[in-house]
Amino acid sequence: MSQNIENKVVVITGASSGLGAETARHLAAQGAKVVLGARRLDRLESLAAELGLDARAILSTDVTDYLQVQALVDRALELHGCIDVLINNAGLMPSSMLDKLKIDEWNRMIDVNIKGVLYGIAAVLPKMKEQKSGQIINVSSVAGHKVGPGGAVYAGTKWAVRAISEGLRQEVKPWNIRTTIVSPGAVDTELTGTITDEDIAKGMAKTYENAIPASSFARVVAFAISQPDEVDVNEILFRPTVQVY
């Protein structure tokens, strides 16, 4: 699986825990040069120490701030001179019934889950066009395929990620840039900890009783990256089986 991964420069947002951290571990073990961003710098520092990374390979990054996302990408370019892969991983899931009117939470999901992805794309696209190569991996969700009660806004953001990714795929073909959407089901992370609606939290806890380990997500991402440059893995949906489009 390490074929086509070794020495690739991979930028990961939301890398301080869960999917991002596990993916960083998995890719670094296969020789990738990872550059990691997240809001929780203390956790990034611990992860960097664990992986033996240069202290400059981590950066406090709030994906709702475009300038911070650009700074993360600029750091990767400063360290390595190119960027091969961007993994737009940062996300929130404070699900709630719409009649609870948790508008602040809706806005936060829109800012992180949609704008954060757009800011990542904006930060790497000029360099990838210049290099005429690169891969952008956006994290959607099974919720981006199927909506359930309490998940309307979260699912809306993940449907948006899929729509943006498909538009991106069509637009970047002339520059040999690959795009991949990863749509996981329930994965064992801290994501459910953002739910403040008690009723939804109880139901989600039951759903997550048989959650997929985060290492499964990391292996799926590695699979997408490891494919030959002429192979574009458009979307991977897994719950718990894997379907590749």
C-alpha cells in the first residue's frame, strides 16, 4: 500500500484527533511528509512528537479562517517546495432537530464543514495548477447520501461537500489534478461529542456502538493516494463495506 505514498507531501486539516490524527500516523509510517493543522495545538505537538516530525510541520489552524488555511499550505510549501495531497478532514457534527433552533450550531457546521473545504481548495489550487499535479481529498459522510431526523443541517453540509467535489473534479482535469470524496459511516472519533441535543445524542450513541475504527478511514485514504497518477478514485463510501466509484 505504501506504493506511490512515500515522500508525498500531504497536508491534513483537523489533524489533532480522530480521523485526521490516525491518517497522519498511517501515512507517516509509509513515508509521507505530513504537514498537520488543527485548532488544538497541544494535541498537534503531542502527535508531532509521537511521529518524530519537525516542529514546523504543525500549525494551529482554524479552517473557518481562510488566512490560517493558506498559512498551513504555505508552511508545507516552505518545508517541501510542493504539495501532493490535501485532505480536507476538519468537521463538526452537532446534530439536532430543526425545531430546537440551534442556529449557532448550524452556522458553525456551515463554516467548518463547507467553508473550510472551500478554503482548503482555494489554498492549494494555484500551486497544484502550476505543478500540473496533485490530489484533493474531501471528507463527506454517509449522511451526504442519506438524511435522517436530527441530521438535516449536518447532512446538508456533507451533500454540499459532495457537490463541490464533483464540480471541482470536472474543472481541474486539464491540470492533471485528482479529486476524491471519502464518505464514511459511523467512525470511532470525538465527533459525537459536539452534539448538545440530548435526545439526538442518545440515539447517536446507540448508532456508534458498532463504530468503525479510525484506522479503517486511514487505510481507505491511503488506498486513494496510492493509486497510479492516471487513476482517479472519485468517491469511496464505506459502512462498513467499501464501495469505490
